[in-house]
Amino acid sequence: MTGVEKMQKVELHQHVDGSIPVDVTWRLMKKHGLHPVETKKEMEKLLVLQEGEEGALLRYLDKFHYPQWITQFYDNITFVIESIIAEAYDNNVRLLELRYAPIIHSFAGLTLRQTISSVLSGINKAKKRFPDMELGLIVIAMRHQGPHIAKILARQAISESQFLHQRAGVIGFDLAGAERGNPARLFGESYAIARAGGLHLTIHAGEDEGPQAIWESIDILGATRIGHGCSAIQDKTLLKRLAKDRILIECCYTSNYQTGAVKIGAPHPILTFLEHGIPVSICTDNTTVSATDQNKENQILLQWLSLTDLAEIHKNAEKYSFVHHNGKPRALHAKTRGSKRKNT
Ligand SMILES: [Zn+2]
């Protein structure tokens, strides 16, 4: 085993839909007679971003549509969750936060509650198999479905929170999807609901929008972590703010080049974030779509960082995890304007 493989890792940004192993999707498609092509090899091309397809967010998002054919059913959802967690465990991930948009799993009639509890059932089954793993779920609202749906999801997420049920449950709230045309500032109420209900807050921001999207996410929504945050490097004042308030950036190296959030050939923003003393975590985003895993992401970063640096990043990321520790919520790390909540 290499040093990277041996190192225990923390994964704070991984989507369920983009991380279902090809084998598992293929098996479930065959079982239900839902396979659009005849071989697993052909299916793999539809699920994994191919050479020449990099650089555009829409081409990247297109890879998410086939998994949805099978993840509309309770048992299938539970099954894919267990397989994703097992794969992370093999990468020596010992703290894993999965994230998932319940509403895009309700097309076959599952209620919102069932779309969440099917995931939690998989997480809790996996916890029995891997007792040395800490696990939790972040509920995602999709930006293009608008602020009202986001509020409904925030309420539903609270009802399944780890905080209430004292077992692996929902730990956080997130907003994802196209940033352009769906500004963060419109989602303030859903974030206020989630926070009042004891959920921690992260958000996809600065992936296909400028630094303003990140300002709104921290100032108006009160997010304490930012997914991607790539455009923050354009704004020195923002970099200072992120460092001062200890707002962690969930960095997804491979995915950022594939979606065009970072131009191919340009240095990755994680290096700028580290120079400015901003907390970061190393994340996969989507292990299947991006054809990556925790070992690969860390291996790539060894070009600029030492093994000790990487281990330090993971150790630090653990402090920013939303998973409750020994039954107690972890501390929030950032003070936000307009928030009088005491972070204990
Ligand atoms: Zn993401």
C-alpha cells in the first residue's frame, strides 16, 4: 500500500447520484430490464465522463440521468448507498458525508420522507458493516426548482436529522445545480429554516458564478462551508474573509477541470486557498462520473503537497465535519452576519 492509500481520509463532498459504481448500476438495470445498451462497457461510457467531454458543466450533468432510472425505488436506493460507502471504506475513508437531492428520487411515487429514509437505511446498514466509520447525509435542494421547494426540503430534512434520531441521519443542508439565474440570496428562508432546525449549512457556490455568489452564501445564507468556491481567487477581500471566519472550501480537483470551473492548464484554486490560510478539504464530488476516488485525488495533489500536508488537511477537515460526534453536534466554525446563534 502506498502512503496515500494507508492514510485515513475524510470525505465531505460526495454526491450519491454521481458515485454509484458502474457495476451496481448495470446490475440493477439488467435486473429491472432498464438497460439502454447491451453491454456494461457501453453503459460505462454513458455513466463516466469520457475524453473530449471535459470542460462543460452541462455535458458533465448529462451523466446523471441514467442512474435516476434505477434510484426511484426504495430498496435500490438503500442498496446503492451501501455500495458507495463500501467503496469509500476501501479507500480508507473513515468519515464520509454523502449528499443527495431527495426530490429527483420521487418520480416513481416515493414520498419525500421515503426518499430520505431509504438513504438513511443504507447508511445505517453500512454503519453495522463498518463500525469504525462516521457517516451522515446532507440534503440538497436544487436551485432551478426555486426557493419554495427548497423550504419544503429544509423542513423535511430536519425531520430526519441525526440530531433528532440519535443515529446516522441528516446532518446538513446544501443548494446545488446551475448558479446562473438562480442566485443564492433568494434561498435565505430555506437556510434559516435548516439552521433553526439544527442542521449545518454548506452550498455549491463559485463553481459557475463569480465571487458575489460566495459572498451571498456566507453573508445572507450563513453557510459555514462552500462547495468548490473556485471563483473566490478573483477577490482578495473574499479570500481574507474566508480565512478570518474559518470557512472551509470543499475542493474537488478532478471535477473542477471536468466541469470547466477551472480552465484546463490553470493551477487549481486549492493552492491559493492554502497560501491564504483558508481551511480546505479534499473531495471527490462524483467518483463514477469523474472516474476518481479519494486515493486518486490525494495522489494528484502530491505533485504540490507532501504526504504530511495531506494528512494535516484530512485531520483538519474532520473538525469541520457536520457529523455529530459521540452524540453531540460538532461546533460550527464561522460567525455569520445577522446570526446571533451561539455555536456550542
Ligand atoms: Zn458537488
